[in-house]
Amino acid sequence: MTATQQCMDALARANEVRIRRAQLKNRIRDLPSGAGARLVAAVITERYCEPAEGGISVLRLLMCIRRFGEGKASMCLIAAGIRNFERSLFDLSDAERDAIAGQLVFWACGRH
């Protein structure tokens, strides 16, 4: 395989990852806020092996939920014990995933 072909393959894979991330974010944005929060909680609690979902910044994912701006998303992460807002899903421990998902479910139930 030539260097040019390797480069083209890498660009194609990167483009596919960007498309899949955009599709996930658009699915979240299209839902009402409570349903979007529950979907994000489900996405966060799953273990992803693919870079499309696992490489997403947790803060950016939370900000896709309707009525979740940077402030509310930051408060959710702080309440879950996350201090570095740019961490990706790959970087979270199971306990951190559960804590964020718990905050989202709590918010989705209207107790915010």
C-alpha cells in the first residue's frame, strides 16, 4: 500500500467518525429535553470501543441536550465529580459514567 493510499484511507476513516458523531448529536438535539437527557445517559453508561462515540467530549455531548447550555452541562459534571470538562467518554471510569448518568436521569425527571 502506498503512502498516498494510506493517507486517503485515514481521511476516509476520520470522515466516517465525524459523520457518526454528528448523527448522534443530531439525534440528541431532535429529542425533547427529558428524552435527550435519557438518551445521553444511555450513551454514557455504555462502553464504546469505536472512536465515533467514545471520543466525544462529555461536555459537548451534554450540550446537545435541549435546554442544556455550557453552564447547566458544567454543573451536571461538577455534581458528578468531574472537574475536567473536556474529557472524552473513553476517559471516564465506570463510577464517573454512572454518576453523570444519575445526574441526567435526575434532571430528566423534572427535579432540577
